[in-house]
Amino acid sequence: MSKLRIKQVRSIIKASDRQKKTIEALGLKSLHDAVELSASPSILGMLDKVKHLVTVEKI
């Protein structure tokens, strides 16, 4: 599987609770925080729910 670099670029202040929990489950803690994760189906599904809050690039 390929690796993805996920960076939070928008605030979660006005996001729903479900989206806040998804951001937390991805390992993002604050604005401009970045993590590297493998591109599994569960991660891709989580990214689809918060695609307006993050940027994703393949490594």
C-alpha cells in the first residue's frame, strides 16, 4: 500500500462532532499538523468525510 501525508489546513471549530472525532482518529492534533499513514480502505473512508479540512498527498 502507498503512504499518504495528511495535513490539517482548516479549523475544526465549526465542524460536527463526528468530523472532530475523525480528525482526532487520524492523529491530527492541531491546525497545520501532518501525519503519514498507509492508504488503507478505512483511512480513505475517513479522509472522504473530512476532505474539506485536510490536504492529502501521496509519498
